[in-house]
Amino acid sequence: MKIARIEVDGARRVGVVDGDRVQPLAAHVTVEEVLAATPAERTALVDRAADGAPRPLSDMRLLAPVAPPTLRDHITFEEHLEGSLKLLGRTAPPPEWYEQPVFYFSNTNAVIGPDEPVAVPPGCERLDFELELAAVIGRPGRDLTPEQAGDHIAGYTLFNDWSARDLMAPVIPVGLGPVKGKDFANTLGPWIVTADELAPFRRDDRLALEMHAEVNGVPLPGGGDTSASMAWSFEEIVAYASRGAELRTGDVLASGTCGTGCLLEYWAQAGDAAPPPLRPGDVVTLVVEGIGSVSNRVVAGAEPVPVPKARVGHARRPRPWTST
């Protein structure tokens, strides 16, 4: 089943996509209700709540398929990490990376859907995209094992982790993450494909979906990647994220960028900015096998609001360890 959020006659609804048609559901049905249901319950709910006849998908405005309470972005593709670190003068990932599927929290207020514009963030000259796959939580859970975690994943969607590379670089040494470099846009879409529908794409213990990105309709060279390259499965990253923390319905856990899934990797390998950074007018399209594609156009953004540098040299209170 493909679960979408749609705009119908000016109202937001949940819809179920089937080919080029979409079945709107009754206004009282929430996407969280559909996600939390078992496959059998979900089918019964859709049959019971269908509102009118299916409509052409082309007549609908697709919204982000979920408004996630939390959005965790992991980094599970070794090839992407190697390319990113090369720009920092490192030749290999740190040994700590191999120990656990680390993540950072991203801005849920910046979630957007298919075809929504992405404004260049203030002061950015090196705008980039990131091609990722993301799991969406159905049943809440805490302290899950990887074996249990699969029953808590409702489905999967595409995730574009837009990145202002030049805004990230000066703050990364502080150690608190990318800060304003990833604070402005997070695309989810076009819909959520339920886990049972993607079962034919499983190889051993993980999904194996072909992934590639296009800029202005042209695929990036290199052939993209496959989600089978993830160093941890989605079940494993869900289990890790649930350690001592409750995962709730609608939470999104992203894979991190796949190999050749962003411009940064090309810049690292070629030693220059080719392909060039994104500019207003560019259209970025992410394509993932078994799910579909999602596109956004880059538009001009605002100028940065000036903020002063830190105040230093002011008097400090005496401390017990301060010598007199």
C-alpha cells in the first residue's frame, strides 16, 4: 500500500495511491492511524473510510506523507562517509563509526513535500542535496531488538537532506553538528510504501533498492547506489534509536546519504566544484526503486540577518578553583 497525504478541494486528507489513481479517505482519518495499524487492519480501515471514488493522481497536490514528531538522520553508507571525510583531509572513517549507527536530529519544522520550492539558505554559495531512504515508525516501541524492530516499521519513503556545505564547514569543529547547514529544508515523499509491499526487494536481512539522483533531468554519473550497501539494516538502526528512548508513530529514521548521492562526493573526488553547486532554477529529483521519485526546484532565498560575534573579555564570577 502507498500511503499519501493529499490536498483535495482545499482540504488535507490521507489518500491511498494505486497506479495513477488515489483513493481519498474520510476527513477524520489521520496518517498516524493508518501507519499504526497492522496490514490487515490497514486494509479494513481503507475499505471502511474510503470517501467517494478514486481520483486521478495528477489532480492531487501531494504533501509530505507524514509530519514526523522526530527526524533522525543516520550515516550508514561507508562510501558517502569516505567521500565526505576526504574533503577534511582524512583517508578513512574513524574507528568509532564502525561501532554504532550514529545519527543527528534534524529540523521537523523544515519538512516539505513533493514539488515544494527550496529556498537557498541565507549566505549559502554551495547548496547540495542528499539522496536517502527513510523508515517511518508505525507501532511505538522502546528498547527494541533488531528482531522486534521490523514489526514497528510501517513503511519507507524518500528523504532529501538538503545541505548548505559552506555553512556547515566552519561550525563542524565545534562538535554540535551541521547547525544552519541543515536547518532549512527536509524533503519527504512522494508517499510511504508499506513494508509488506517492499518485501520482494529484501535480500537477506535488508532492503535492496536501486537509488539515483538527477539534476535538471540528467542522472548524476556513477550509477547511484543500492540500499543493500547500508552498513546497518533499518531494523538495526531502529533498535539502536530505541535504546532508552520511545519511538512514536510517525517518527522518521533516515539511512544517511548513499554512495554518489550528493554533489559533495564528486567535489571530493574531482578536487573542484563539478558538477557545480545548486542554483535557483535547478530541479533535483530523487529516484528509488519500488517507491518512486520526488522532485523540488531551488529558488532564491533571503539575505542573512547579521549576528555579532561572541562577546569576550567580560568579568567572570570567581570560582573555587580560581587562584587568588
